Amino acid sequence: MVSERLALRAFLLLIVVMLATAAWQWRGAAPVSANLLELLPDEMPSLVEQQAVTRIEEPLNRELLVLVGHANRDLALKLADTLQAQWAQQPIFDKVQWRFQPDLDTVRKQLLDGRLAYLPPADAAQLILDPHDFIQARASELQNPFGASSPVAAQDDWLGLSGRILKGLINPTRMQTDLGTGALVSEYDGKYWTLLRGHTRVNAFDLQVPAQAAELVRQARSQVAAGQGELLATGGMLYAAAASDQATREMSLMGSIATAGSLFLLLGSFRRWRAVMVMIPVAAGILSGVVVCVTIFGKIHVLTLVLGMSLTGVTIDYAMHYLSKSFTLRPWNVRRALALVLPGLTLSMLTSSLGYLTLAWAPFPALRQIATFSIASLAGAYLCAVCLLPPLLKGFKPAPHSHLLDVARFLVRSQRKIRRLRSYSSLALLLVLGLGGIVMLHVQDDLRQWVAPSRALQEEARQVSAITGYQPTSQFFLVTGATENEVLRRQAALSARLERARSAGGLQGYRSVDQLVSPVERQQALAAMLTTLPADALAPLAALGVSDASLRQEIDRLGALPPVTPSQALAGPLGEAWRPLWMQTPDGFAGLTSLQGRVGSADLAALGKDLPGVELVDRLGSLSELFSATRQTASWLMGAACLVMGALLGLHFGLRDGFNILAVPVTSIVLTLGVLGYIGQPLTLFVLFGLILVLTIGVDYAIFMFESISGRSTTLAGVILDAGTTLLSFGLLALSDTPAVRSFGLAVGLGITFCFLLSPWTGQHHARRATATVPARPKTL
Amino acid sequence: MTTTRQATPTRRRALIALGLACLMGGASSSLPAYALDLDQLAAQLSSVPLVHGKFVQEKHLRGLPKPLLSEGRFVLARASGLLWLMETPVKQDYRIVPTGIEQRTPDGWKAIRQQAGLAQQSRMFTAVLQGDRTALERDFTLSLGKPATGWQLDLVPKSAMLKQIFTGITITGAQYVERIEMNETQGDRTVVRMMGNSTSQPLSPQEKDDLGL
């Protein structure tokens, strides 16, 4: 057989190419990602918004926040000092910040040059409305032994504006600077906590960095505990590490159970070691799935791998199909068996791929990846089963276990009973039962259906935010404008509203560049006002002994200060905290107003309403909407798929049989939804995706049973093996801790079980053709 | 989280001086073994548990021809704290107690602005009051000199941040602290002169109350 040899050679070449590609792809760090954020939709309405989201998520992705606590302040600082020195040596960090030593000369200069620009609005208002009071307050401040002071010498700033500026720069956190060490310290619950920030070298969400970070945290925790201290840590990478740990655990558990179970079924059924060869297509499938995924996406997500493991149950079926022909086909011959099942095999591969293709259409990168992985994996396994396996199995004599056939015969008998139950009324009963549960279904459309972050990590993050007083949210306002000053004016308008919301409660705080620097108009108004300052307003300073000449000079200096732009303000040390919140865009500039504390998306949207250039970016909020929209579309899609399949089946098998075949997966889907409703599981997007798969697999079973190519009991034996392996692998997913995976596994597991139980309802193609004597029963389907 | 803002020190020239005065006057019982001279100094100062006196504080600001003067009385109680009762140019009472630096208001004692830097300073003084010299030695290098009469203690800041605020602090005295001079990096200077006139006068009920006793 030339074509067979050709196919074999072509396939072997393909395998070599894939192995080489895989070797190259995995040469350095494993291209595996555990970043939970990568699961989220990556499509943004605009480039600017995408940039802004990247800015906001940067600390989440690359920062490890660690608090070292001790009842003794000095010991806390000492423990942190030791830890900082150790971590600074770690290659995964490019910096580990602990002490902050700003250059006061630069601070001084920035303060002096920007005294009008940085003066908080309230102080500016006091100066304009009541200059006498303002200057009287300054005079007593200079007199007061405990009066406020600033790094700026009194004679450089007689009006004391720099002191007001420093006072006005709100500290949104509870952290205070330790003057001796420059460390940030917070006192909380009887302990002193000092903050360390580790910044990773690259945004490397491969498996290594999070795992290394988690390990460093673990070591540091025990080290600090040994010094009677306590350590708290939080950061996106710790969540990633936990997620990948969990995925690895589940992957190896489910993978090995599925493999062991399948092997057991396999060896038990065919009683020959060579039957193990049907695992080869499984391996080929995983290989091609991984290679294609990494080629297209650059890396593969752990969630893809977990779900990919479940494909084992499908890919193993390909070879199983023709092995199970050995129950009837005696003597079994690989070539003949293959010829018999090839059309069904091809159809099955195509329908399953089609099912997964519907996932690829959803706007979620993770689903697209899962679909790609699955389709590549199915194709690889199929090609292997068709090209490589037959030559390997040449001369293989399976010894099919008669017990399986006995089981099948028994099932056939019981199935006859099931079939006898086949009537419109029992169908209606089942549908009513299903619908009863469907009514009880509740919908869940938020992020919780993707992931369930570890409780311990969440608790720790909560403690960290309580101690530091820092609670970032993913929601923020994006304010755009043509010029820097326009953005600043627009942000100021937004800030006025946010300030009101803050005093009303809910919003803890916010940060935007207009808190640092005023719009040019305000700076100019202040300068103009100062040049017309009433002469007697300066009297309290003159009374202290400040000469009229130096006061005059001071006023002239202030009046002549050039306006400060946001870019200039941000370049200096005072602007450090605001720097990530300002960016240049193709059309001008954009400022981000970041928020602290949880506020409802609708309330926030209302706050930004009607303000020009102001837009709320709420990834989690829009995610829920997206989930909901996708879920609805998926429902329609499933309905459409049913109709298309019904039409195709009708064309091929006739309207009545086509309907019978379709009734199996459709009823199963209704029942699955019903069961989910009864047991209180939510209806999520992933349930729907699972059901789409059930539809394609269920139709497979039904066709298989309906056609009953080689006798009903052998066909059933094949279906048992099929369903057994599929159930093993998909059903195991229901045990996963990841809600998305669990949801998917539960839907597929239940759906397949119902399909298996109901598949006899398709009637029997052969039987009916062969024995025309079977009377038509008008009341049955 | 920001760094710059919190890092910007809020100076309290007089506070540091007063805190040091507390150290010298009141916090010796638990001083650890140090250079012999410092130990002797500590012992000498601790022999005076309670001082009543007058103070004159001069703030020498570079732009002013004359120093800004404030005057008043002080009560230094070794174990409990310091009362700083300013009489001119305005009447205002302050105290340094273990909980921090407080100011008398019509509603009672109130902590002065609990903002960046200040909590830290009051913590330092509290440590000083409790005789925790390690805290001071972490931030300053201490050296003891012997002028013609009495003694002189020089404090030089260790950390880069403190160096940007003070060039040094000098404390002189004999039986107790008599003069504290702080030189700021900016060129401004504060001198506090403390003239004790009684080491035997007991605390009045009002003073006891003010010190939280």
C-alpha cells in the first residue's frame, strides 16, 4: 500500500518537526503562563485605554508587597533589613525597595519653583480670600517652638507656601517614613510593620518567577517567624503561583487517574499489552496541542493544560474505535477494522472540532487557546490513529474480553427496556423534570466563575491592605484631552465630584495629577493676586523683623514664577507617586484617576457622567457584562447548532430518524441543566460550552448506536468504552478547584452520562431495515 | 504608595532639643554599658530626678536681623515627661509624654498633628524618656567632650535623610542640661537655654495632673 506508506512517512516527518519545534520552544524557560489576568479579554475599545490598563495593572503584575511586623519597632526594622539584603541578591528581582532616601535638595528646589502650582486649592482659596489671616498664621507658625516647618528655609519662603504644600499632599496610606532609616512603617494592632517592595525583573508570568517568589516568601516567613516576627505578603505573582500549583496538582491527579482508568479499561477489554499502543495517539495529541498553542500564542496557560488533559478521553477513543471491532470482526485485522470505522472516525473528529471551534469564537483569550489546543490535539491524535497506529498494530491479535461483551449484552437487554419506555409521554416527562430544574437555575456572570483565588492569600491581602491602608481597585477614570492643561482641568472637574462622593462614604480616596499641580489658570490667578496683595497683609511678618525689602522681593519672586506643567511636576521627586498616572497619547495627553475602596460600577459611571473627556474603565464590571452577553450568544449558538444538526441528520437519515437521533443530546442537555438546577450549581458560560460539546459527542453516540455497524451489543461495547473514557476524563474535571473547569466538567460529565443512557432511544437502523416485520408503533418516537 | 511625600521630614527643631533634654535629665536608669564617660554623665544627670526652671529659646533665621525669642517655664520630671510652658510671645503649653507631643487646648491635651514624620519624632522622644538610648544611637553618633566647665555632648546624624536636616546638635551642661544648640543644614539655628532654679521643689498638683500622674 503506497498511500499507506506515504501517509506513515508524512506523519513521521510531522512528528519530527513537532518534536524539534517543541524542543526549541521549551529550550529556556517553560512557555507556560499562570497569570490570571491573561484569562481576561484583551480587546480594548482604544489603544489609549489599553495603555492605561497596562499602567494600572503593572504593580499587580510585577510587585511583591511584603510587610514585616514585630512588637518591637527596631526589631521589625532589623528583620526587614536582613530580608532586603537577602532579596537584593535574588535574580528574580530587579529592585527590592525598603529604604527611601529622597534628595532633599531636589525636593526643596521643586517646592520653591512650584509654590504657586502645588499649593492645595483650599490653601490657595484662603490666601486669596483672607490674606491677613493666612499671613498671621504663618507668623505664629514661625514663632511657635512646635510650629510646622518644611525643608525650605524660612527666608526662602516667607509666606510658608512650601509647608502648606507638604501638609496638603495627602497620604492615602497608613505608612509613615522612619527618619532614621527611610523605611516605611505602620503601627497596627500592637505591632510595627515595615514595608518591602520587590519588583520583578521582567513581567515573567511563566511558571518559574511566581514559584520562585512564592518560595522566597515561604523562606522569609519562617526566617521572620524565627525572630518572633510576622510576615505578610501579597502580589499577583503569589496568586499565579498558587494557581499553577493547583493546576499542576489537578493536572497530574486527573491525568493519572484518567490514564490509569483508560489503561485499565483497555487492557481489561483487549487483554494484550500491545493494546497500550492506543495511548500513542493520546501522546501525539498532547504534543501537537502544546506545540500549536505555543506557536500561535507564544505560551500556554495552565488552565489550557488542565482542560487539555481531559481530551485524553476523546483522543484515546480514536484507536479504541477500531480495536473494539475485535468483538465481532474475527479474525481482527487492523486494516479492515480501520476501513470500517474511518468514516465515523473522521466525522467524529470533525464534529468535536466544530464543538471546540465555538469556543474559539468567544472573546476570551483563554477560551481561544483552549479551542486551539483541543482542535490541534484532536487532529494530531486522529492523524496518528490513522497513519501511525495501523502499521504498528500489524499482526496484533486482540483477545477481546467476553465479559465486556456480556456487559454489553446485558446492557442491550436493559436498553431494550429503556427503549420500551420510549414514548412521547416519557420524553415529555423527562423534559418536564428537566425544565423543573432549569427554572431553579441561577446565573453567575462574574469573575468568580473563572477562578477561585486561595482563601489564605485573600485573607493575607486583606490584612496587608488594612495595615498599609492601601486598597487599589481595578476601576479607574481615564481623562483625555488635547493639551496637558485641558486634561488637568477635566481631572479637576472630576475630582470635585469624587471629593463629594468621598465625604458621602463608599469611595475611600482617589488619586489624580490635579491633586499635585493646579491648572495653569489657577496658578496665574494666584500670581496676579499676590502682586496686588494689600500692604498691611504682610504686617505680621514685618513685626517679626522681616525687612520690607525682602518681603517685597519675595512677592515679586512669587509673581514671576513661570507656570508649571504636569510633565514638569511629575519629573521631580514630588511627582513620583503620580508619575504612572499621566501619559502621552497620539491625540494629546491622558490622565488616570485611580480609585481606592470599592464602589459600585453604576455609581462610579454616574460620577463620570457628562464630563467631557472622562470615561470610566471598569474591567471587572465590563467583564461581567461580557460574560453575560457571551452566555446569551452561546445559548443562541447552541440552538442554531441544534437546528443545523437536525437539518443535516434529517437530510441523511430522514426526518423521523434524524429527529430521534437529535432527541438524545437535546434531552440530555435539558436533563443536565435540570440536574444543575436541582443541585444548586450556577449556570455559567462554561456550562454552556460544556453542553455544546455534549451536543457534538451525544450526536456521535446516537449515530453510532443508530448505525450499529457490527451488531448492537458490539456497538454498545464500543460506546461503553467511549463513554467510559470520556466520562473518566471530563468527569474528573468536576473535581477541580477552578470554578470554570469544574463547571465545564460537571456539564460534560452529566451530559455524556445522559447521552449514554438515552442513546438506545435512537432506534435501530439495521434492525428496522432487516426485519420489516417490526410493526410501526405510532405512539413511539 | 508614595515615598517622597512621607519621606519629606517635618522638622521640629525644638522638639529634638527637648527630647534630648529629657534624655539627659531623666533617662539614665536603664542606660546600657557605654563609654565610661557617657555612663558617668548619665549617672550624674539621673541624680537629678526633677528640675523646675526657665527657658529661653532663640530661633536664628537667616533672613532675620534678630533671633525670634520665646520664653517660659519648664518642668522636667525624670520618669514621666516634660512640661514646656511658653509665656511669651504668646501663652501656650506643651508637654512631651510617652504618648507623644501634646498641646493644651480648651478641650484638654491634644496631640500635635499626627502626620508624616511627627509620629516618628514623638516615638523617638518617648524612647528617650524611657531610657532607650539605642534608638538615639541608631540615628546619631554620640561623642562626649570636656570643656573648661561641665560637659558637652555632640550628636551627629547618621542617616542621609537626617543629615539633610541637621548638621549637628550640641548639648552642654553641668549638673543638668543647660544649653542645646541645633544647627540645620539650611543655615538656620536654634538655641535653647534652660536655667534650672530648683531641683528640690516638688511637683504641684497641677503639674502632676499635666504630666498625667
